[in-house]
Amino acid sequence: MAKRIEVKDLDIYYDKFLAVQGVSMTIQPRSVTALIGPSGCGKSTFLRTLNRMHELVPNARVEGSIVMDDDDLYAPSVDPVNVRRQIGMVFQRANPFPTMSIYDNVAAGLKLNNRRLKKSEMDDLVERSLKSANLWEEVKDRLQKPGSGLSGGQQQRLCIARAVAVQPEVLLMDEPCSALDPISTQAIEDLMLELKANYTIVIVTHNMQQAARVSDTTGFFNLQGVGKPGELVEIDETTKIFSTPSQKATEDYISGRFG
């Protein structure tokens, strides 16, 4: 079940440094939300707070709230590992486990989560996950070969298969195509459009054409100057952000006047 996320008055700190300030937004289920903005404005930092990866950095913390459906993700009783199980992450650089086969890469998340499955059930889940990532036809005859032997675009789809294998409700993608060629990028973009039927997807991208192509909603982050916190300038339907944004800073960024 795809989930809706409500972010309210979120401040993100690295020790005493306020990195991102006052973010409030609603992330709709079964949709793609793109986060755009210049480098260093806190997009990826914000993304990592959604599944509590931010706090893996020593002395990092947040103030404010992130609620998924009715669950406060930062409530004292909530296990961050469980949050990361529900909210999967795909990183900028494809990171298949280099010593593992394609099959074992997909199965790894399930094993880490102590899912004990019969061999036939695991086979089915691996196949289903690779099909979800549009990779099955390309790898079905070499499942026991190393994942690191795939092309960059295939490795990124393998990482997406690994993320969906644990059946999360939300998928976070941090610039998933920045290291890929145009054909591989299109394959990942097509995949996002298919996956949003079952997932809530949030993507950070520097590629504004990509945001315009794949997202339903776009949020623009910016910062006032060096050493100042990043902030969400505005968030709206993607068509509106790219045609008639309500803030001049958004228009300046999209038209290439800065960034």
C-alpha cells in the first residue's frame, strides 16, 4: 500500500548547524514527487530524513514532524530500522553488492530483514522483483553471475529490484540517473512511471527535463547564501511549477538565470 507523507515545520541539523529550515509539504501516494534546486540547498539531506538515514550521521538530528499516514516516523517508540524497511532508498551511484550474484543481490534485503522463505518462494520473489525493475528478460539466464558485471543502467535497475523486493511503501531516489547514459536514463524514467502505480516515489534530480517528464509534483529548494540553511521555496503540480511558478526564484532557476 502506497502511503501519504505529511512533513511539517521540519528543521534539519548537523550538530549545531541548521542545514535545512522550515520544510512543510504533503507527498501524495501513488505519485512521483521531484525535488529540484541548486547544489548544496539540502534536497538530498531532506530526502534522507524521510527514512531516518540522516541520523546515521553523528550528531545529526531533526525538529518538526514527518507523519506517514497516521504514524509519526520520529516518535520515540518507532524503530528507525523498521522505517527504512517501509521506505526504500536508491542512491546516486548504483551499489550492487560486488561479491554477490544478481540473484543474491535481490535476495539480500529479504535476508537482512530475517525473512525466512522456502527456495521456491525466494525464487518467485526474486523473479517478481526483477520483473518490477524491467530487468528480468536481460538477466534471467545469468542469475548466478556477479551483479557487478552488469552495465551501469542495469546495475541501477538491480538496486531498484533489491529495494522493491522487501515490499516497501515508499521509494526514495537520490539522483538515480546522474551517472547514466541517455538510453539507461530513459529506462529508469519509464520504470518510475510504472512503479508509481504501487509506490509513493520521491526523487531528487538536477535534471529539470527529467523532473518535468516523470513527476506529478515538483518542489523547488534554494538557499539565501553560503552558510545559510536550505529551504523549500514552493511545491506545486509539476505543470504549474514549469509554466507559471508563484515565486520569482523558482522562475529564475527554471529559466537558467542561476544554478
